[in-house]
Amino acid sequence: MKFLSAAFQKFQHRNDDAKACKAAYSGDFETALALIDRGANVNATRWIDAQPGKDGGEGNIGYAAAAVGNVKALEAALDRGLNPNLQSPYRQPLLAFAIINGQEEAAKLLVQRGADCSDQLFADFLSPLALAKIYKMESLLAVMKSTLSPEKLAKAEQ
């Protein structure tokens, strides 16, 4: 009986992971956070199929909050254990996603909470630092540069 209970709990958490991802993708951050508080994995990522009027995309509270610049929801997710260096299954770092979506404040929060801005992960050649330069996010660049050692800064600026 204990085995069945443990198996059901594991199934329930996986089901809650999917529900939290879908809620976040839909912009319902309150529901997503409640599901995370109930045990859903804050770092879980699920592909959400296209819906009427909306393309399909990554369902994760961090990616959803970063896409629309909801810093409050992003901060709440980070407080609940969201990895600031989270990568999508396609290797796109959460920080790069925030930058590409023009969400400078969300990107700054991620850097302040430990996101690596020097690692050349995105598209195998661009670092988040390089993306911030391309998108002309000057205040983000200042925050990024303040967190890097001279060696990492030199590497990231290559």
C-alpha cells in the first residue's frame, strides 16, 4: 500500500508540474505559484501547444514571467528555487530569453540572483553579455560587468 501511495504522489507532482507550466504559459502566475507551493517542480519545463491566437512555447514560470517582464512573478519563482541558469530543452538560457524579449528588468534580476552572463551557451556562440550589447541594454550591461571577474569579462567579450 505504501508503494501505491508513493507512486500516486509522484504522479500527482508530475501532473502538477504540467499544470503549473500551462498556468504560467497562460499568464496565470498565481495558480502556477500555488501549484509550486503544493509540490510542483519550479524548474519543470513543458512544451505548450499552440492555442488560438498564441504560438506554442516553453511552459515554465521563469520563461513565462521573463517573456512579459513580470519581475514580481519571476522573483517569487526564484524565491521558491527557480534556477537562474535554467536552460530550455533547446539550450536557451533563461537570461538570454529575457534579453531577447526586451525585458531588461527581468534580466537584471536574473543576473543579481546568480545567472551566468559570460557562458557562451546560446546558439553555441553568443553569450548573454553579447546579447545585451546587441539589444543595447546599457543598465543590464553595467550589472553584468559588475558581477564578472576580469578573466570572465575578457572571455565573454571575445
